[in-house]
Amino acid sequence: MATKTAMREDVLLLVSGLKKYFPVRRGVFRRIVGWVKAVDDVDMFIPEGETLGLVGESGCGKTTTGRTILRLIEPTAGEILFRSRRSTKWWTWPRWGRRP
């Protein structure tokens, strides 16, 4: 379904299979012994002119999801499309309707 949605021109933001894992390090040499799955397989899309509210319990990954979509932190996996283009950093997105 996400592929069909990505083809529509009215989709502002498409997030597919978004994952963000943080390493758990232990020991003197700080070896990775496990992973914390902060965001695991998130799919969403926002049509042009619509609003999305991201709600959930404390510690469920809302902030990490937002930061990952804005690419303030790099995702472990997944695809983020903004206006049908692969997302890079939010400050490189085209500006629209901004006052000088």
C-alpha cells in the first residue's frame, strides 16, 4: 500500500519501515552487547493539507520518531520521502510560504 501512496502527488510525507536502534555498550572496551529498539517499523503518510498527531505513553519513541524523520538523528533503516523525494536534512527541504 505504501508504494501506491508514494505515487500520489498529494502526499506530503511518506515514512516506510522506519527503525532506530541504539547500541547498549558494556565492559572496559565498551563492546556492544545488545540494542535498544527505540523505533521499530513505523509506517505513516501525511497527505497535503492534513495534520498528524503523534501520541503515546512516556518513553514510547515519539521524540525519536520525530527527530529521525527530520534526520536530526540517522535512522537505522527505513525510507523517508518528503514531496516524493528522499529526505536528507530538514534544513535542505524546499521552503514554501515563509516570510522574509
